[in-house]
Amino acid sequence: MEIKVLGPGCPKCKQTEQNVTDAIAETGTDATVEKVTDVMEIAGYGVFGTPSVIIDGEVKSVGKIPTKDEIKAWLKK
């Protein structure tokens, strides 16, 4: 599973990345996490709000910090 956290590095982006990392650890999911900070690359995903979370190419969250429980639900699908 490939997870991308999109954001310039703001506190909300860092919290989102931490929640993703924690959810992966707590569920034992085999996943890689990539932090994308380049504005042009973020725009290439078609999202206009950060932080954003993309799992296996599917946009799951835009413009808010997803909870660990939300992320865990995405990891199970």
C-alpha cells in the first residue's frame, strides 16, 4: 500500500503524517508513507487544500486532519 501525505510542512500537515504513521503501526499494515511538499506536485494530484491524504492513488482526505480511526478504516479497504 502506498500512502502520500500532501502538504507544505505546516503543523496540520505534520499532525496528519503522524496520524497516518500511528495508524499504520497500530494496524500492522504493510505500507509506505511519502511526504509530498512540492506545490506543483501537490497540484498535479488535483487537490487544492492541504493537508491531503492519498492511498493507492485515491484521494481520501483534503483540507483537514483525519483522525487515526478514519485512517484505520481506509487501511482496511
